[in-house]
Amino acid sequence: MKTNTPPKTETQDRIQQLKLGVDWHAEHFRVVRMCDGQSPQPAQRFTPASFLLFVQKQRALADQLLVVYEAGPGGFHLQRQLTGLGVTAFASTTVRRLSVSERMTLANMSIEMGGKVGLIEADEITDAYLAGRVRYDTGTGHLRPVSPHYRRVVELNVDSLEPLVACPPEVALRRSPSAIRRYWRSRRGG
């Protein structure tokens, strides 16, 4: 069967941006790969040496390669190796120079790359950002806005609300527990 689709050129096959999220342990790396904003691919496990070979292959496939990791067991040795390969690597000291807005972006990227959480430890920059915005309530142990001003207060009675349960395959597909019970009763024949 013939189509009118022109053949792909080499530039169309290239990945524009490739992101690697790395969980670094002393003996191995667990790496999640994400190409051009698509869904993250399943994590792969590498030895330190095989990881550098993998990075070189990925670098050849993409216009831009970004690697995010916490500089744990090996400090910044890995960052120097990655930078030497032409890779943009984000490690702890790089993160420490970022503004809060940039940190929020990086934390979001962590999730996009397949992480369960994008967490950046609080430091002086975080404290400076929060100063004047929140206060610590010693009575409850929670952070509270410094001086909240509300246009109006809305009180809701949630006593009559029934909880909802997320149903696979979509989180947006939700049912009440009573509806789920009815469904399962009908499947069992009563």
C-alpha cells in the first residue's frame, strides 16, 4: 500500500529534549528516561560504568540531554563526568543556586520524569522566600499565612457528602462506595 507520507529525514528522528532522572545508590543507578515531554519510560538499572556508556548513547540521540540527581554517595564526581560528555546535569549545589520558582519547576520536572516526589531540602533561600509570607503557629504546629485577608468566608456542611473512590483506569472515573457495593452485589447475583 502506498501513502503520501514523505520519508523521515535524520533530523525528524532526533529527540529534541531527553531527560534522565537518576536515583544514585553506591552500587547502581536507577534511571527513568523521558523523551520530548512524553510519558516517562520504566526505570532501568545500571552499574556506574554502564550508566556513562548509556548516557553517551542518549547524547547522540538528542539535541539536549538533561540529567537530574541528588549528589549523594559520590558527591559531584558524576556531575563533572556528565558535563564532560556535554550533558546538562543538575545536582545539589546547582539546585542550591536556584530561586524558589526555579526549584518548583525542577521539582515538577522530577514528577514528569517518573519520580514519586520532587523534593528540595529547605535552606536559606527557602527561609528568605517564606519570611513575611508565613508564620509558625505554636498552638497547632502549622505554618500559617502572616495576615490572611479574605473577601468572604464560605462555610460548607460536608456531613451529608459521601466519599468518592477513584476507579481504574482513570482517576477522573470515580464512584461512591455505595455504587461500588451495588455493582459487586449485581456481579455476585444478589
